[in-house]
Amino acid sequence: MKSGKLTLAASNWTQAEMQASALYGALTAPCDTPIVFAQIGQSLDGRVATETGDAQDVSGPDGLAHLHRLRAIADTVVIGVKTALHDDPRLTVRLADGESPARVVIDPDGRLPNDAKLLQDASVRRIIIQAVDKERPEGVEVITLDRADWICPKSILAALTERGFKRILIEGGGITIAQFLEADLLDRLHISVAPLLIGSGPQSLTTSPVGTLAAARRPKMQAYNLGSDIVFDCELKPQAQVHARGHLAAIGA
């Protein structure tokens, strides 16, 4: 799919291929402007971790595979410094076929240590967006932007677009995703729900309050049963319909 190459007619698709085309097709279609999409995994009661910060098993195995497919589709994956500090992720593609994307950390105050795991692999581009003057390891790209309470999402997107990125995955955490959602920069939002009740702990997404339900966002939505998780694919901006199947194997679907 990511390659944009055509393959068999729709009449030859299996049910799994049809579902994969519907779920991932809009993200892999040829695009003249960047596609910005986000993914967040949560419990049935809208939590992303326990009160102690344990988020290891919020998503089931199929939800994790879905996240890795999104990474394989993206040419860059963006996280906030809080997620980077707490999880120390590598942001690689391990549960799907495909190449690992470039890694971007939004780190306004320069809190990310230079020995973070995601900075060690020189086989992909590593980018830190910060508002302070902090030296980074050789090979790590630094984008310095002004900040108020947070670095402006539009400025972040403009900087990434200038560097050639076309498919941008905002992976987390919830605060970072909410910032891009509030700025009306997300084309699609995937909410992966696992069948567990945590009871307390950090909420999934928190945005500015609305006074009435009529003012709430009501995106066009499709739900997909992946097995261990249900994915809600929310279309926040209209995308061209995808009529041709791409290389599903490219994302391990």
C-alpha cells in the first residue's frame, strides 16, 4: 500500500484484505500535502495507564500490531517528551513488515537525556524539537522553535513538512495528540480500545471543554474488530476514497 502500486482487482480480495484496505487505505493513498494521523490505545473506561503509570499492557497483541503497522506506513513518528521519559521507547517496527520511521521528540525544555534509546539507532533520522539551546549527539537533528505554554503544533508541522515528511504519525501521549487535535491538524485519529477496566489513572484525551453536546466533535467513524482490540477510525478531515488495493504485505496486514 505504502508504495502506491496496484495489484489485484477488488473481486479477488479476502475479507481480511478488504478490512485492511478500508482501515489503512486513506493513510497510504498518494498525497500532495502531508497526512497527519494519530493513534492512542486505551481501556474501556478511557484510561491509558494506572495511577502508578503502568501502561505496558493497555493494548492487546492485535492492538500493538496495529500500532506497528501505522509506524510502517508513516515516514516519521512524533511523541512528546513525557512519553519519551516514561516509556523510553525505541519506536521501531517489530510486529509488522516495513521500515522503521524517523523519530521525533517534542522536548521544549530539553529534558530528554542524550542516552535515550530512541536516539541510539543511527539507521533512521532522529529529530528533537526544542525551545532551548541544548547540545545533542552527533547525527541527531535539532529543530529550535519558540514556545509559549507548548511549542505551536502548526510550527512543528511546518518544520517537519519542510524536511520532506509526508505521512506523520502522532503517537503520544494523550497531551501531544490533544494539542494537534485542538489545532485542527489531524486528518485521522485511531482510538484502539482494549477490553479492560482500569478504574483510575490518566485519561486518554482531554481537550478544551464544550458547553453543549451540539458543539462536540462528531467525526465520521468506522469500527474495526482486530481481535484483542477494537479500533475506531475517526475521519477528522475528508480524504479521497481509495479504489485500488496496494501492497498489503508492505504493512504486514
